Amino acid sequence: MVGPGCVFCPSGTFMNMGIHQQPNCYPCPAGKFASNIGSSLCYDCSPGFYSGHGASTCQICSVGHYCPGGTPQIPCPAGLFSPTTGGVSCDSCPSGLFSKEGSLSCADCDAGHHCPGGVDQIPCPPGSFTADVGQQFCVPCADGSFANGTGNTHCEVCKEKMYSEEGATRCKQCPTHWNAEKFQGYEKCMKLGIQLLKLKYVACILTCIVQETGACSKSHEL
């Protein structure tokens, strides 16, 4: 029986002894509730449900979120999703797909990115690319091409007398006595063959001298 002058704590709150041992009503924390007046404690929301601060009832968890019970609803992290209400956990996006925080579904990985699954999409690092959507891995640039930024959808072809190896972030100048030739659609540096140099040298010594570059000069005849 309640004596005269007593006040019941309203629903959504609970009674507790404050400082100086005076009873006070306090709101239930998020994830808990008190449906009756005069409660001395708050109860956890069931898994799949959540509540805000000072709640008298619990609500079903929203799509894109999960509710393990006794907590506020929690957004699914990037790379995870929850397509239905009342979720107690989030599902992982498959490889080639991604999601942002609080997503109810996954989307194809953008070109220039890769999606290993269970994370947000990741830009392709320098020296690699993806030309199509929904890719799990980035592809390294082929010989004779390069990509020096991130999020590349293609690789640039090296200019004349320049070369690169697979996965290059820049092209290099061909060294002396090297030339750039087209090979299977890519620029590739090919050193002048030793046999070719020997033949040129034999031809040159009949009429001229050989300069450091390997070119003939007719300034001096033998």
C-alpha cells in the first residue's frame, strides 16, 4: 500500500535512490524499457527489438540495422546488410559486391574498385585497374602500360621510346642502344641484338669508324 504523498514513477522510468538517499525517477537507458508505472527497474528489449532513451515499449529493429537485445538499434557496418526488420545480426556482402553503413542490400562494386566481400569497396591501388563493375580483384597494368593514381578504370600506354613492366606506376626512358617496339599490342623495350651490332660494325669498318652510339660516320675512311 502506498502512503499519502507518494508519487509513482511514470512508465519509461524507474525509481532509484538518489544522492542523500532520496528516491528519484530516472529514465530507462536506450535498449531497455519499463511499461508499468512505479517500476523499480527497467527490462532489456528482446533480440530483434530496440528502444530509445526513456522508453515504455520496444520497437522492431529497422532494415539496415541489427538489434542483439538490450541495446539501441545498431547500423550494419559497411560491407554488411540487413534486408528485413527485426534482425539480430547483419549478413556479409558476397565478393564483387559492397554496401555502405546502414544498408539493406548490396550493390555491384564500381569500376576502378575491388570488393573482396564483407567490406566497403576499395579503390584500385596505383599500377592496377578494373574496367568492369562487380570485380573481386584489381588487375595489374600489363607490360608497356601504367597507372599512377588510385581508382583506375584503365592503364595508360607508354609513349614512344618509353617502357614499363607489369604493375608499373610510371614509364621509364629506354636506355642507350635500346629501342621501343610494338609487341602483342604493348610498348616493350628490346635491346639491339649483339649479332646485329657485329654485322653493323663489320660493315662500318670497311668505310668508316664506329661512334659511341653505334652509328656510322663517314668522316674517316679506312
